[in-house]
Amino acid sequence: MKSVSIKERLSEQLDLIYNDISSKYDRAMNQATEESPVQIVSGILEDFWNIPSNISIHDFEWEKDRQNKHKIEIPDIPTYKIRFAIEEGSWIVLLRNHFRPLLRDEFNRLLTLEDLIWNSGAAKLDDLSYYVIELQQVGEKWILPIYQLWKSNHDYGKWKDFAPLLIASVHQVIVQRGELMFEGGFRLYRSKLRKLNAIEQINGPSMWVDKSRQILDGVKTDIEKAGDDELTNTIITTLAIFQKELQTRSNTVQNTAKEEDTTRDVFNWQQLDPSNIEDRDEFGEYLITKLYLRPEENPIDAAKALITTELTSQDYSDKQIKELVDRFSTLIEPNDVEEIIEKIQSTIIKLLLDVKRFEIEEAKHHKNLKEIDQLDIWDAFEDNLVRIKRIGETDRKEEQLNKSIDNLYNYLLERDLEPTQIFEYIMDGFIRISNIDNGAVNREIPDLNNDMPLNIYDQLIQSKIKSEIANILWKN
């Protein structure tokens, strides 16, 4: 029986996905709709593969931009547009839904070596060689074949395009973030060289050691020359994807008796016990991994951005974030070159532990908001927005949007929130579920004049919310 290569296996899976989307698209076309092929396929991906429409739409736009850069035009003919939507939709499903599960077992040995080398300190010199070789082998077995398949399906396809796309798909972020993570992968590899360079100290002939030295020398040379070597790109992309497994699975894979949450993407630093050394060390390793994947060249700037990202992900106020970033700046001296990473690590841990004090100071302000079941609210509101965007008639679309916002506004009003608080709360929630920049929304609201009745002011705020959300929805 003929063995099937990884590339052939992925190609077969891509064909199956394409056929599946095609049949679902045909059924969707039996219903009256004014949506474009991309919008229809985006809805299919969300309904059947749980890929958020805002993410898939972003992927479609990214591919269109890539094609425009190479002057590849999609003819303004319905059949061509449909084929583009289904073909790219198939790739979105393969990369964002199917590919990572195929890799999970492939990373088991790397997880063990990562723990031995960088966590427990129990590694032997030979383990450094095995780490270098394993990273390369996983890349050549899986990352290189899927790149070759994508390249054969995409004219002018380059590593610099595909690597960010694949990294973003595995990490479930937009491609622009994947570009930053790909760049960060090079810095992360350079940081690991501090230990991996010890391979040179291994004495005696060894096929494995010789091979690892050859790989290491090639990558170091290419990084130093800012080259575009296929093997280097494969290894760096694999390393960036591997970080997802480090975030979601235990680094101590050999200690199966220890029960812990191995599926988290974000470390719950709010439950960090300052007296638990093991807990602090684990969080410290998490911070280092995050730090090296930051796009900033200066480690202090990267640390500031990391603090901002961690707190923003937990919905902390701009005021709290600014105070902590400013405090971090006063604690870190720019000339602390020797131990700068370790200094940054310990300082961030101290600062995040202090966040609880900020929470207590602002607890009264957030009391009403904490009593609201945010998850149910935003799940329902997001579902309504998705449904509304698919409505073809403009008048009916606006009517349904206004109704949805009115229901949400009144729900919050009944819980004793002020109109300005409701405005900020709804805008924050809308920005979060829509995955848009904060600057995309005009957050200026009219002041309450002494002679203005409260009910009129209330109507002004409601109208402002409706117009801002409508502007973003209809634009996208």
C-alpha cells in the first residue's frame, strides 16, 4: 500500500473542506440574500466551524491585499468571486480549525526537553542537541509541507506571507499580530542561544551532535545576515507555533501525578500567591515567553507593552494601566544591561501583585458592573449583531439594531448605572467582541447642561451609541 505524505494528506483534507463549504454555499444561495460570497462563506465558517466572522473576514481581506500587492486581480465576475471565497475559506478552516490538532502529539518531546533545559535544569548537554534537532524535524515534517501546499495554491506566495498567517491561525489572532509574533520568534530563538551554544562544549564524535551544530550554525548565520533561508524560516515558525502549546499544556509533562490547569492561554496572575515560590517561578517563565514574542526591540519597551496587554485583557482602566506602567519605568534603570530580563521579570511580578490594591481602591466604582452577568449579555448581543449584518433590507437592519441596543441599554439602566457609565460599558464591550481598535470609535459624549432634562440627555446618549455602532457595522 502506497504511503501518503503529509503534503498529500493535507491536500486531501483541503479538498474535503472545499467540497463541504461548496455544498453549504449552494444551500445558502437557495435563500434570498444580498450578501457577497465572502460574507456568505464567513457565515458558514462561523456556523459550522466556530470561526468568528470578524476573524475570517480579516483573513479574506488580508489575502486580497496580498494579491493586490502582486497585481493579481480577481475578475468582477460572480463565479470568480465565489471560487475565491470558497477556496480561501477552505484554507481558513484548514489553518485555523484543523491544523493545530494534527501537531499536538508532535510537540510532546519538545515539551519534555523545554522543561528539562529551561525549567527544571536537569538537562544534559546531549538534550540541547536533541532540542535543536527536534525543532527542525517537527518543522520539516509539518510546517514545510503545509507551506509548500499553500504556495502551490497561491501565486507569488512567500514565507514572509505564509509564516505570519500560519502563526496567527494557530494562536487565533489576526494576521498582523502573526507578523509581530513571527518577528518575535527570531528574538526568542536568539535568547535560547545562550544555552544552546553549550552544544559546542560536547566532546567526542556524535552524529546527533554534529547535526545539531550544523543546524544551529546555519540558523545563527542566517539570522545575523537577516537572510531568508527556508530551513531557518521553518524552524522559527515552528518555534512561534510551539509557544501556543507551552501556554496551553503543562511544561512539566513528566509529572503526570500533579493536577493543574493545562489549557489556559492566559496565566491567572490575580490568584498568584506571593509566598508560593513555585507559583511565582511558573508565572515568571510565562512572562519570559511572552516578553520574547513582543515586537519591540528594546526589552524595557517590550515589558511596558506586555504590562499594558496583560491588564487590558482583564479590562482594567486606562488610569490603572498608566499608573503601573509609569511605576515600572521608575523601578527599571535603562543601564541595567547585565540582568535586564531577570530585573524586568521580578518587577512585573511585583507590579501585577499590586494590582489588587488598585482593585480595592476602585471597587466602589465597579460594584454595579460586577453584578451584571457580562458573558450572557455579550454572547446574546454578539449573536444579534451577526444576525443583523446578514439582513438584506437596510431599513429592517437598522430597526433590528436599534431594538437590540435599546434592550441592552434598558437592561443596564435598570441596574442603576448612569447614562455615561452605560455608554462606556457598551462601547468597551462592542470594541471587545468586534475585535476593533479603540480609536475606531468616537467616545466623545455631550455634557449634561444644567437646563437639560435627564430624559433628553438619556436619549442623546442612546442615539450616540446607536450611531457609533451602526457606523462600524455598516462600514465592515
